[in-house]
Amino acid sequence: MFQPFISICIPAYKRITDLERLLYSISKQSYKNFEVIITDDSPDNTVKDFLAGYQHDFSLLYFKNVRALGTPENWNEGFRKANGLWLKLMHDDDYFANNNSLLSFVKTIEQQPETEVFYSAFMFEDLVNEKQEIIRCNVYDRFLLNLSPYHLLKRNYFGNPSCVIIKRTVPFFYDNRFKYIVDFAYYMELLLHNIKCSYIDEVLINVGQNEGQVTHYTFKNKAVQMYENHVLLEKIGAKSLKNILAFDYYWRVYRNFKIQSTDEILEYYNSDIHPVLQCMIAFQKKIPNALLKVGLLSKFFMFTCYCKTRRLL
């Protein structure tokens, strides 16, 4: 049986023009020891019909999901179907930046055999506002990540999942309870379990953003944010609130959504709210929102609250 070195896993959903661009970028790769796995969540046969007439010179396996799995379970489904030693998720609206992108991943893998996850610089393409920007994880960023995985709560240094390649032996899937924070929650899980991750300082992926993406409509969704961020605390443990970065993260979540009581959380997350978070809500409620929005003042109030509540952990 053919075992490719890399499985390129594409969770597809109707976007034929984007998918065709991605497949074209795959066909032009100089490195050829790969397979393409397409798991299709489309409600119709748009993708299936397109692939029926698609001419390709690489191994391509297509799977139509019996029922729509959604984000991120359709990502995981690609991993389950894959045969490769390394798993390369590619969203259908992203694509390889150049013909040697895969080769760059492979060369780095060979140079660092002890590393299980690699992530690269990327070109961010804001299709809504017609802007492009190269995103890198600089030396200082990597220093912060080495200090503490909780720095991911300030910024997703890994980037889009399309920028990441994962060794098959990594024992984690994307948590299907998440929609908005799914990627950085996954990266935190890797780092908290001491999975060795390394950065490639080359732009290997072009990442597109459009209004149809899940993260676009979940960004300011109170129901999504309250549920997911409290599930995240379940995963990383309430003791993580001893870390001021984690404490500050939840401080900002409550501030941004103007949470005034635990009832506002329980509407979306039906479980116990940790006493530290209850105190945080009560503390913020005493402060005018106009002051909470002032950066330095908010940090001062946050630190004061942090000092007062550490004894509860």
C-alpha cells in the first residue's frame, strides 16, 4: 500500500473556485510524495461533480460525509482518513504560496527530526478590504511562547491551521466543542503537553479571509464566546488563573462583553463558574465601563483584582 510522507487534508464546503485554486497550487509543488484527502461537508454535490471532471496527476481521495460534520470535526475527519506520516490541513480558501512550499516543510522536518509540529510565516489576504500582509512569528514572539504557552491567549502566534504541519503520532485532535477559539486552544494543548513545535520563517501559505468563515461571525457572538471560553478553562484547569496572562484573558473577555452577573454566563454555559471568575465579575461591575475601556486603567484594575483573588486558587 502506498504510504505518502504527507497527507494534505482539505475540509471542503461548496467553494469550487477556491478549491480549484488550492488544487492548482498543490499540483505545482516540486515535492511529490503526498496524497490529497478531501472530506466534503457540502449540502449538495457541487464538490463531487467538480472533482468528477478534475484532471490531476497526484493521489486524490474524496469522501462525501454522510452528514455535515461542521468545523472542526470535518478537519479531524481528514486526519482520520489520511495515510501519511505527516498531516497538513489546508482550508479550501487557502493555498500554497509558491511551488516549493511543501519542499520547505519537508526539508525542515528532516533537519529537526525531534520536532512534531511545524508552523510557518504566511501571507494574510483580507479579501473583504482587499489588503495583504505578511505575518511572521519573530524572535521575541518565540521567546514569549517558550516562556509560557499562555502567551497564546494574547495572540495566536501559530496562525491559521493551514500554516501548520503535524506528525501523525501527535495524540490530539481539534476539539469539536470549539468554533472560534478552536485553533489556538489546540496549540495551547500541544504546548501544555510538551509537544515540540518549531517555526519556519518562510512565507509558505497564503491565507484568505472572507465573510463566510466561521470565525468571522463568531468573533463578537456572546453565546459562542461565553460557552467556548469556559470550556477552555475546563481543559486548561482553573489553576491556570494563577498565571496572570490567563487571568487577564478572562478579564478582557468579561470586559468586552460587559458581563454583569454569572446568570449572563449560565445562559450559555450550564456549569459552575469558578469563585475567582465570580469575584472578577463583581469587581468589574463596580467600575464604570468607560474606565474599563482605558488600557492602562484596565490593566491596573485587573492586577488589583488578580492580587485579591489569588488566595481562592
